[in-house]
Amino acid sequence: MSRRDQFVVGVVAAIPLVIWWLGWYPGFLSFDSIDQLGQAQNGEIFDFHPAVHTIIMRWIGLGTAAPGAVTFLQGAGLVALMVVAAGRLRELGVPRWAAVLIPSLVPWLPSVAQTTLTVWKDIPFALAILWLFLELMAVVARGPLYLRKHVVRFGLLLAAVWLFRHNGLLTVLGLLVVLAATHRQAVPWVRLLSTAALTIFIVLGPLYTLYDVDRARPASSEIMIGDVAAAFLTTDIYEPEDVTYLTSIAPRQTWENLYDCDDSNPILFDPSFGKAVIRADGDRFLARGLEAWSQAFPAVAQHRLCAASYLLLPGQPDDAYLHRPPFAIPDNDLGITREPRLQSAYDLTLAVFQAIEPPGRLWLTWRPALILYAGFAVWAFVALKRPRSWLLPGALFAIHFVNVALTSLNQEFRFALPLVLMALLSLPLVLTPDPP
């Protein structure tokens, strides 16, 4: 791809992000954002949100809360990856017009622009997965030698996916299994795994020690609260002593009042629900969760399907809420307020914000299902019409889809952002020429 085409992609892709950034400076922030920025400023860093992200924000802000710099760099990262994507598509045989047009337009989707300019760990995580996806496209275009030549880059990207979200490990392991099955001889395993392992060790070891990171995080068993609730409230699998234990966490009526299969926030954060009891003996609660999976799988599957329904159903249910970047910046002690840098940019994007928010339009403007279906359709086409080696990027897309479906506690667009980006950039592949 020519430098002129790269320049065009970069400029066109940057325009909407710059307009949103100027209008909504310093960006979109939630309570989680304020919490992390506060940690970055005061230096008391916890690993509930991946601490490496908090530390990087501290570096960006030079020890102060600088959300505007964070969101600017996130937007710049997305633009850079759109330029890379255009080149990868062109290498795979996508016509020049499509290779330039599609990556240029991806940031013009308000859902993509708004989410990219939100101070969340999910954004660098999404950028890391997208970069890995584009590197796998390069392996398809140039052959396994590309992976050997850039094995350190692959190792660093695997480490980043692992480190920026706690569930990133599942995607990394899934991709490694696929590589072992399809490129076992071509992958320089020692260098790849040692690069990833050394990076993770440096971050979790010396770096976290240097910043005195509090490694305590909610017990991993808490991710199974919804599964246990579904089994507890809809089946009779639990023995009397188990029922006594569960009611010591909260009365059954409280479980019923707080449980919502598509939104775990009430049961996770309501003070009337005794998470302290769970944390006091995480293994005991984990055993109840595993019991739910083994003895009440239909109830658990129904719960998980409900939680992941935003990935599958285009329409917005009346009784569900799709979490999106919040309109207002929460009150905080950090002095962070919305300060538009260009009033006309705010006025323009405010009109867009209001236009895409009505519940009747969410199926088109925010719900990711239609885009994900299109992505799967493209990879089905690739499986039928192209060599098997082409499926490597699609495998990452499918693996991460399973990860998000299994680990979603709420219906949140940010969880689906990496999938949306990969799906959109897969669309031009249907225009590649048939092999001779």
C-alpha cells in the first residue's frame, strides 16, 4: 500500500475521533475510570482492575490524573491500527478501494469512537487483540516465516492480551492451542513462550513490587455468583447444609430480589449481599459453583445465554440494559470535569449522541449482534472458498467470542469492542479474488 493511501486512511480515521475528543474532553469516564485514575494519582494501586493499566496511566499523566492524554493516545492507537489494517487487507488481495475505505470508516461508528475515548482497561485490551488479529493476517499473507521473523512481537502481544484483562488468559490459551494444531512446526515455541512469560514475569514481579501493588482482588469464585444464584433459585440440587451456607450470604429473598441474569451489578455490589462471607472461604463457594455446573447445567446454561444475549440478539429487550459509555462524568475528588475544547464539536456530537441512544435504535447503533453475525458469515465464506491457512485470524475472532460469551457478567458494549473491530475489518475479505 502506498504512503498516500496510508495517509488517507490515517486522516479519515482520525477525523471523528478528534471531533469527539475535542467535544467531550477529556473523554468518557465511569466510576471505574475515576477509581483507576485516583489510584494512578495517589499511587495506591490495587489489582482489581489490571494494575499494569493503572501504572501506564500514571506514566502518561506523570503521576497525576490526566484522562485527556489517556483518551487521546487510545484514539491515536486505533488510528494507527486502521492504517496497518488497510495494508494487511491489500496484501490479502482486497481491492484498493475497499482496503482504504473500510478501515477509514470504522472509527466513524459512534459506538466505536465513544468507547475508544473512554478511560477503561478494555480499550488497550481491545487494541492489543486487534493488533494480534492483524499480525495473524500478515501470517496468512506472507506465510509462517513472518511469525518466525516477528516472534518477539507476537510474544509481547500475547502478554498484553493476558495482562490488560484478567480473562485475557482464556483467549491466549485458545490461540496457542490453535497454533499448536495448525503451525506446530513453524512456530518458534521457545522464543514465543519465553518472550510472553518473561514479559508477564517482569510486570507481575518487579514492576508490581516497585509500585507496591496490592495484589488482593475479589475471589475468582465471585464470577460464579450468577451460576449459583440460577441453580439456587430454580433447582433443588443443594443439600440442606449448602442452603444454610447460601442463606448465610444473604436471605433467599435477597437472592431473588438482586438476581438478574443479564446484569450482575445488583448482586455483585449491593451491600445487603454478603460477599464477605464468600471471600472468607472462596473455595467453599467455588465448590457450589462447580456443583451448579455439574448438576444444574440447564439452569446455568440458561443464565449464561441470557448474560451473553447481547452478542446474539439484535433487538434490545425491554427488561434489559446495555451498558455504554456514560453521558456524564461522575462526581469526583480529582477535579475532573467535562471541558469541551471546541463548542461546535460538542454540539455536533451531542446531536449524534442523542440520536443513537433511543432504545428503539440500539439494535442498529449499539447492539453488536448484527456486526458479529456479519463477521461469522465472512469467516464461513473464507472457510469454504479460501485455503485453510486463511482461517488463523478467524480462529482468534471465534476464540475471543467464546471467551466473552462465557465471562460476560453484564451486557456491555465494551466487552464486545474487540469482536466488533475484528468483524468490521473482516468484511472486505469477501472481495478477495478466488484462488486459481
